[in-house]
Amino acid sequence: MNLSNKVFELIENTDGLAAKKTRMIFENDTQPYRAIYTGENVEFGNVIVTTSNGVMNMLYQALTKDGELVAGKAKVNMSTESTTYLEMTLHWQWLTGDLSSGTSRWKEVTV
């Protein structure tokens, strides 16, 4: 799946930092894919997504609104909800703090 110039908005998250209205904005034609994200609890975040043996992996880091630096990793599953929009499911785990894990769902949006 090509993530270039795609914008995703969080629609569901289990026990994670990201809240509704968090957006992930991917850059144009980059490999590995790179994105920034911001939202209600996130001042600024960076994302890197690579594909190896058909598996998409993500690393992310952020500065929270409380001034905390956090980092995590995720396995990425992409699906096509309709013919025009993608849905992204992240099976994530924190690499800092309590090392908790969970799942989040993101839907492609137009801006």
C-alpha cells in the first residue's frame, strides 16, 4: 500500500496516548514512509514505516502536551474500507514508560 500524501485520523484506541482527532500526515513519495502526527494529547510526533517480507512495521516518537518524550513500535495492517479510503490498524507497544500495548484504528481522511 502506498502511504504517500495520505492523511489518517484516529477512530479507535485501546489504552493509548492518541485521542480522537489525532492526525497522522504522511510525506510525499518517501521510502521509508515518514509522517508527523499531532492531536489532543500529542504536541508533536514522528513516524517511520518500513516494509520487510510483506510486513509493515512502524516506529514512532512524540512529545506529549505534558512535556513527556515517548516512543513505541507497531505492526501495521492496511485494509480497504471502500474503493477510495484506506483503514490502518496498529498493533502497538510502548518502548518507554510502562511498556503497555494495544490496538488502534485509523481511517484515511481528505483534507
